[in-house]
Amino acid sequence: MDFVSRMLKVYQQLVEKTKSTPGALVENNKFCLSVHFRCVDEKKWSELARQVKSVLKEYPKLRLTQGRKVLEIRPTIKWDKGKALEFLLESLGEF
């Protein structure tokens, strides 16, 4: 299974797993998934995190990070905005 297909499968599992949590929103950003909990009752945050982690157990090549009221699921590769910019500049022949 290729990366994009795997992310789509994880996205579908997260949507199914979190649908019982009012206010939770799963977003598919193609190369990253986000589970927003800004609109989730604070008492439900821990349970939502457990739901997300239970899905990710099956995918050791994905890692979970946390932002401002968002859980992000990313590949375990070392990639950030700086590396993306370097890649683009090199690809365009301007680096």
C-alpha cells in the first residue's frame, strides 16, 4: 500500500473512531492528518487522545504530535518546512 492510500485508510479509521466525540474534526491534509479538538468538551480530551492512539498502534511508521488543540499524525521521516523549502529550491534548480 502506498503512502497516500495508507493515510486515507488511517483517516477513515480516525473518522469512524472519533465520531462518538462531539466536536471532534478529522482533517485529511494528504501528507498529514489532523484531529482538531477545539470544539470538544475538555473532559473528553483524554478519551479522544486514547481513540487516536488506538488507531495508530497499527501504523508504526506514523507519529503523533500535538499542536494547539490539534493532534497531528505524520510520517516518521525527518521533514519540516525548512527541509521542504530546500527540496523545492533544489528541484527548481535555484539552490
